[in-house]
Amino acid sequence: MTRTGTPARTLVAGVGNIFLHDDGFGVETVRRLGRLDPSRLPPGTELMDAGIRGIHLAYKLLEGYRTLVLVDIVGRGGPPGTLYTVDVGPRPPQARPAPGPLDTHAMDPATVLGLLHDLHAGAGGTLPDEVYVVGCEPLDTADGMGLSAPVEAAVEPAVERVLDLLNRRAAPVPDHRPDPVPDRPVPQKN
């Protein structure tokens, strides 16, 4: 809740390219969140299929959200289908792309967050206080549609992880910054 008693706004954005197999994980996860009974989402939560429109997402965030949850593939060397929850925080990412032409079809979460900080510096707006990435280790990002079996199996657990994160964020805000959410691998089904 904000100090005015209205729910703090939260944006859950699915990022990725559905035409590159597992890169569609974020979009599919947010699509399934959208099919849930709306009462399962805390008040003030908005879902966005950001797809490959990173610039649109960055501008959308300037509208003022307390929390941002990005859902995307994240390669960290784990088994395909492993889920990660990363507390990015409100600071700009350390690794920033080199200046050059902006490729709106290749904007990963770090690039979007970096662009958001640059836009904020130039245009104003309120940055999210909390930024999380719920990511999945991909198996196949070659051309083609449809998720690989291990990534498909991780979608429903990712939905539950996002809901868990949102419900914890909807709880009363403590006077101190909460500890980061640890990475929690999802067991693979054989």
C-alpha cells in the first residue's frame, strides 16, 4: 500500500521472442498468469506481454510502479528448466551494453533496466523500488515455436513463484530493505 492507502502498482512483464523456442518462456508464463482468477493477483498488479518491445517496456515503467517483475530466460549454467529468482534492486545494472545503435529486438533485462535508468535521468518519472527477474535456464533458443520439454515443465512452477513473490511484496512494507530472494532451482521431472 502507498501512504495514500491505494495499492502500490506492480508490473509483471514477460520478455522474450516466441519465435525462438525457449525464449518465449517469459511471454508464456505471463500469458498463464493472465488466465488465473484475478483474485489471485494482489491489487495494483498489471501483466504485460512485453515480448521483444524493450523500449515500450522502459517507457511503460516511467508511469510509476513500486515493483517490477521481469520473466525471461536466464542462462546461468544450470540444467535446462531450472528457475532462478534474482533481486536486481533499483540500481542500474553493472554490465551495460556499449553505446551504439539500439536494437529493440535484442533487449535483455539488463539492457531494459539500463535504458530505464537513462530515460529516468532525461525525462523524469519514478523508478521501481524493487526489481526482480524470474528466469528459466533455456535448452533451445534456435528458430522455431514452442518451448522445450524442460522449459515447458517450468512454466507452472514459474507462475507459482511469481505469485509467491507478488504476495510477499503485497505484505506491509518493512522499515528496511528485505533480504534478496535466493535462487531456488526447480526439481526436474524424469
